[in-house]
Amino acid sequence: MSWELPGQHGAAPVRDETGRPDAAYAAALGLLPAPLGRRALASAIELAAFAVLQLPYWIPAAPVLQAGLAGGPQAMAADPGFGWMLAGAGLAGALSLAFAIVQIVLHGRQGVTLGKAVTGIRSVNVATLGRPGIGRALARAVVLWLSFLVPVVGPILVLVSPVFDSRRRGRGWLDQVGATWFVDVANGLDPYHEKRMLSARKAVDAASAPAGSAAPRHDEPLGRPAQRYRPGELSGQARPAAPQTAWAKAAERPGLAISGGIVDSVPGRAHPPSPRSSPAPRPASAPSEISDETVVEPDVDGEIDESTVRRIEVHVADEPELDVTRARPRGKPVLATLGFDTGDRFDITGAALIGRNPSPSQGEVVEHLLPIADDTRSISKTHLLITAAPLAAVDRASTNGSSVVRAGTEHPLAPGEPFALVPGDVVRFGDRSVTVESAGGRS
């Protein structure tokens, strides 16, 4: 499977109800506008680099020009350094042209220039949130160069124009010409981190998908039917009801009981129900009471605390004339709900391990094992631990790492270190993500 940057090869733009680029969608992904102070610093760095490239001209030209001011053009032409001045002018011009070409190509293909790289800023297409394109980057450069035709005033107006953005996204005149938007990758999501960007798009699209629809796939080519984020979902309108999950459907089937801690389906992949064998008929005999041997307890040394998993099976005879009936223990309360990027939601009553084929370490006790279908193998076998009391996420030294996105800011998880969670947090692991919701409902 080939990974492409979002917005590459003609990806459809995302617009709001008014037809303009959807700022709410970009914010939901975790993209932050670049601060104006750092944008100004980036411009100053690039101007300083351009000035340095002019030194091959100014070093030999300074005494020649001084001689020309004192003795006129003939004295300047007769100066021994005149030839060096011409050679320096050619060298400075070639270096400046090469610098400009590299800047334009890098801006168009990677959204970065010298100043942006130093200050932690990237540029994206404002509509697709992908690469700006070399043509757009060239248009920006041409307008910037034309502004110098009006000395001092022209460049200053261009550089301060982001302050006048009516939508307060920091987009100046150059951004309007190039259809670009500068984002802060030091504190927010990096749109050029392919896997994280794809995971963020999946999470937002899954959250806004209508009931009963499948989660969208951003690795499908254009033109194929896929449910995507709909304009307005994140800008104030109510979201549609969550799709019915495999667990909810199974709970509605008559005669089928689902016990906490036993996983009978995988988020993102449907499995046919396993056939249940009928109990063998028992020979007619007098009804008997349930003996103590009927109750099966795990062999655990020492006292059993709340974190220990207890599985109790009670085998009840078919005859209705039992003198003694023992009730099953009540299920544990739901402490949180995990909403996966596939649209599936799972209630947890204790700690949950997530991965391709998760398994607890020696001596570790967990309530749920949640295997995740992952064709790209971006998820480790045992990738992530979600604890319920207290609610926290712990990366299990995974290969591709984990992070928590809260209020648009991404917080990478250090392996083995718990990160406290609150409802509404989005936990990213590999190419997948899961949203933490309050118990039994959306965040």
C-alpha cells in the first residue's frame, strides 16, 4: 500500500457551508495557525540569508564605488577592482537565483523554506491541507518581488498583511495569491507527517459519519464512493447519532449474553458468530442441589483485590425443581467508552490492552484484550494500555509510538509513562486512533 500526502494528486478540498476552506475541520485535525511573531522571524532569516549571498558583490564593489563617487565613472572603470566587482556581481546573482529556486521548489513540494524550517512552520494548501504546489509558490514569490517596486512601503505592507485577515487565520496577501496557510508544527500536528495526518483524518471523518455508514478510507483513489467529513459537522451543528456497533448489535440478539472481559469481535473487522453447541441431554434422574464443586474459582495466591480478574461459571441443571439457586455476580460498572476510528465503540470496566494481538505481561491483570485489524502493520502486537481507574494511556514501547491529542495539541507518550486522560481526548497509536468518551456516551 502506497502512502501519499493528504491533498496530493488532486484530493478534494474541504469547505464549510459558505464555500470557503473549513477552518473547523483543520482545527479538529489538530492543525494550529503559525504565530505571527514566528512568521516575521522566518521572513527576517530569509532576508538575512539573501543579504549574505550579496557579499561577493559588495566586498569588491565598495572601494570601486567609492572611487567612482570621488572621480566619476572614468575613475571607477579605471580602478583595478572594477573587474572583480563585475565578477562578484555575476557570482552574487547566480547564488541569489539558485537560492530563490530552491526556496520555491521546497515551498511547493514540502511546504518549507529556510526560515520556516528554523522556526517550526509549514505551509499547506488552505483547501486540501496538502502540498501548496510549485505554481502557487512561484506566484507568491513573484508578488513578493513586485512589492519591491515600491521601495520600503511595498514590502512592509505585504509582510504585515496577515494582521488584516478577517477570519483571523493569519493569511496575508501572499497567502491569498498562493492559496496557502501557514501552520505551527512545533505545537500542533505536522501535516507532512503522513501517517499521523491520515490517522487524524480518519478520526475526524469517523466522528462525523452518519449512523449506519462505514468509516471512510483516505487511501482510496478519488472517484470511489466514500463517506467523508461533511461541512458543518464541526462548526456548530449537531452531530448525527453514532453508528450501531458490533457489540451493540450482538447485545440485541436474543439468547446471546456478552460478558465483560471476553472479546468476541474485533474493532474494524466483522466476524460471523461462532456456532454454539447444544448441551448433551442428561439422563432422567432425581433433581439434585448444586454442590460447592459446581462453582469454579481461579487459583490465586493471597487475597483477591479489585484489580484481579475473577471468572465464575455456574452450571445449572435443566430440571426446574432445584431447591437451591445461586445468582451470578453482577457485572462491573462501565468506567469509560472507547470510540475507535472505525466507528465501533467499546465500554470498558477496567484496564484494556490494545494491539494487533495484545497479551498481558507476566503478572499483569487486565480486564479487556482488544485486538485491532491492521493491514499496514503500523500497530505493535501489544501497543497501548488504557487504564480505567484512574483513566490514563500508557504506550507499551511500541514501534511507531502513541500520542494524545487534546484541544488541538498533540502530546507524544513516553513508553511506560501513564498520561492522564479526560473525555474528548484522541489517542493515536500507529495509523489508528481511539476517542475517549465518558461512560456509556459521547464525550
